[in-house]
Amino acid sequence: QRAYVLLRVQGSRQWQVFGERSVRLEKGSNFRDLGGLTGAGGKHVRWGAIYRSGAMPLLTDNDYALLSGLHIGSIVDLRSLEEREVAPDQLDDRTGALFLANDYSFKSLMAGMGGRKEYLYQGTELRLAPQYRMIFRRLLARDGAVLFHCSAGQDRTGVAAALVLSALGVDRKTIVEDYHRSTALRRPEFEMPEIDPAAFPGNPIVAYYAAGQARGSR
């Protein structure tokens, strides 16, 4: 199936086709529509209603213009305080969408993750329960499309997508397949701006991202 979204780009009206559910952004990462997946009773998840993504600190003007055409009513940011400090969302300011987040420390998230690989996310649904409730409440409000994201759009976002799709009756195999799409769709170079560690003293996420950027520059 294909999703047709009416966009206004540089003053002209045109139809943009997202046949693979991936929203093609110039400097975005892992942004996609959950529409088209088969749910309960053979019905399909509605196109243009639920979006998932990685962080969006480097979006271009063309990206903002495209995303403005998606009629996003709510943005639920699943990231920690430290991540949002370094790479704050701007899409809500540019589109007028309602921005929702819950304050927690990245340290507390990492402290709860680990152990055997298959249990890596165990407890995430409890630690991020306020954010996940926000997603369901905004979907039930039917006030425009709902976008949720974390930094990579893969782990915390993957759990959120699994919860939403499961509630809609999508089978586990399809949910797992959707989760693994993030591996191919991520563009890590657009998930975090260039960081000066000295500008963020005491922020535990800065050293992690700065080290990654240093590796990428070699």
C-alpha cells in the first residue's frame, strides 16, 4: 500500500508518495509512518496518523516544510533531560505541534539496562510509562497525527511502537520486522549536532556522543 500526503513545498502543491513508509528527509534519521500494517480483523493501521523517528536537531528548511504537511498535532519526546539539553526539538516551534516530554535522567535509564541481550529492554515500559501513556492519550484525542521519538528512534521508540501496534492488533512477527527496519533507516550523523563538551559540564551523554563524533571524523 501507499500513503499519499499533500504537501506545500516552496509555495507549490504536490503529492508526495511514501510507498515504503519511510519519510525521505535531507537531514533526518529513521522517520517513518506506521500506517499500512495489518491489525485486528484484517484492518490496516491508518496512514498519516502515527509517526516514529530518531532525534531531529539538524533538519533543513525543506525538511520542516515537508513535515509541516504531515499535520502533526503532538510530539512525544522519549529522551532524557540530558539528551534534550544537547539537541532540543524544534519541530514543535516550526509547526505549532504540542510538545510532550517527561523529565528523567539518562543515568537512571542506563542503570536499568543490561544483562542478557534478550532482556535489554526489560523494565523500559515501566521507567517510561508516563511518556507511553502520553502517546496513547494523544492518539485517543484524535487531534492530528502523533509523532514519538528518542535519539536513535530504535530502542525506546521501538518499545513505544511495539506497544501501540500490539494494541492495534498487529501480530508479533510484523512488529519485530518493523523494529529491525531501524537498522537500515538510521542516519546517526543527523541525530546529534556537533558537541563542545565544555559547554555541557556534568552532562553524561556528552562524552558518549563526542567520542562517537571523534571516531566518525577519522
